[in-house]
Amino acid sequence: MTDMLDLGIPDNQRMAIAGGLSRLLADTYTLYLKTHNYHWNVTGPQFNTLHLMFEGQYTELALAVDLIAERIRALGEPAPGSYSAYAALATVKEADGVPSADAMIRELAADQATVVRTARAVFPAADEAHDEPTADLLTQRMQVHEKTAWMLRSMAA
């Protein structure tokens, strides 16, 4: 199928970009799952604030995984879609147990920054290939994650 694909990006560059996006997808999905977990399990005096905040964050992440996966597919590569694939590709780590609300905030802030670094690492390959759609997606994702990390850091006790 890829032999019919001519996007003006050499195969080796296209596959490198898709590989980087696969790591971004894995980090984003893992962060989605972790944020949703924390939404369900947060307790304490900040419950309502954090419950609602985490819901907004995991809803945004759910939309993002679709955009990232569709970009991988547009590049002619299969998008990873299993827990085992995500575990092998992700830098963001799953939560162990149920941390305190303050620990949830700190972990999610750090994880948001991790996703920024994962996205930033794909930029050189996208730039070299003049892959503007991927560069645009990466820019949008970095903006969202940087802002979310800042908001979470601002709540940290």
C-alpha cells in the first residue's frame, strides 16, 4: 500500500515521523488513562475542583489521541492501539495505587511536561521533511500540554 503513497516525503523520513508520532500517541494515551483514573479516585478538600479539572483534561486528551493516530495513518503507517504497544512506546508511566490529591497534581504536571518533550523530539524529523501538517499538530499539542502543566504547577501545594 505504501508504494502507492507519494506525499513528497521520502519513505525513511515518513516512517521516522510516524515512529515519533507513535511515541507521542502512546504518551498521550497513557496520560489520558492516568488522568481519567485520577478523576475517578481523587479525594480531599479539592475534590470538586480537581474532579472537574481532570475531566476537562482527559476529554481533551481523548480527542488528541484520535488526531495523532489519524496523522500516523495519513502518513501511511499503522497507528499503535494496544496497551502493550503503548507500554513499550510510552515515557509517561502509569500510576501505582491512588496517590494523594497533591501527588496527583505533581505527577500530572510532570507528565504533561514529558509529553511536551516527546512532541518536541519529533520536530526535527518533521522540519527536515517539510511536513507542515505534522509540525502544526506538534505545535498545537505542545501549546496545550505546556499550558496544562503550568496550571497544574500553579495548584501544587
